[in-house]
Amino acid sequence: MSVSVLAHVGLGSNLGDSRATVAQAVQALGGLPGCELLARSADYQSPPWGPVPQPDYINAAVRLRTRLTAPDLLKALLATERAFGRMRPGERWGPRTLDLDLLLHGDTVCDTEHLQIPHPRMGSRAFVLLPLADIDPFLVIPGQGTVASLLARVDATGCRRLD
């Protein structure tokens, strides 16, 4: 792909030194071939999602300018997770060293077995929307609305911005 697009990636970690992992992962994302880091949110602490007992997460989001296609960027994100010790398949909604979600890729709307953009559950999760609001509260999620309007409808109890 020679045309660059804006992509948004959600980061999460709840094993080990999660804040350091997220910080190192942000640097790694900015260093991916064909990618430039444009913005980074604050870190947020949030309760785990799902039925598995586990520690709280550290979450963040980044905006990248990328020349990678959405499938190629997803491959790069999965490789980055592996480099940080993430093993797939793991327990669904279980603890992880690093979780990278491709939330948005330009104006791409895609629903395949391996890739869904916009990320299908991002509009209902405060731990995704809070960091995205740091980057751009008026960012439009195709078919859903702006980050700010979605954030106004979700329960952010237990989520807190970290300094």
C-alpha cells in the first residue's frame, strides 16, 4: 500500500509490569515498517472484562500513520504481541502480557473471519473509549458515532486515568 491512512490501536496488559510493557509496545508500534506514531493516550487502569478472575488492566491507545493495509497491520500487531510473550490461543478474556487491537484503519469497514474493523466491541467498552478520547474525542467510529458520544453511554466505573 503506498497511500497512508490513520489507524488506531488499543493496547492492554495485566501481567508483569504492565505500564512498562505498554510504554515499550507504544515505541515498538511507532517503529513498525511503514508506520509513524502520531499520538498516544494516557494510561488507564481498568477492571478486567469477562468471567476470568485476574488483575486490573493497563490500557492505552495510539494513532498511527501507516502505509500498511489493514491485514498487514494486523499481522504486524500479532507479531508484536508474540515478541512481548503473548501466546495465542489463550483463554478468552484471560490475562495477557500484551493485547493489541486494531480498532480503526482509515475509513475501512471490514468483517472477515480474521479481521473486523471497526473493532466490533469498541463502542461499548470504556477501557477503549477513554484512551481514544484522549487522542480525539470527535473521532467518528463508522456506523456508531463519535468517541465522545459513545463514551457518554458507557459505564466507566472502575476506570481511572493514571498520571
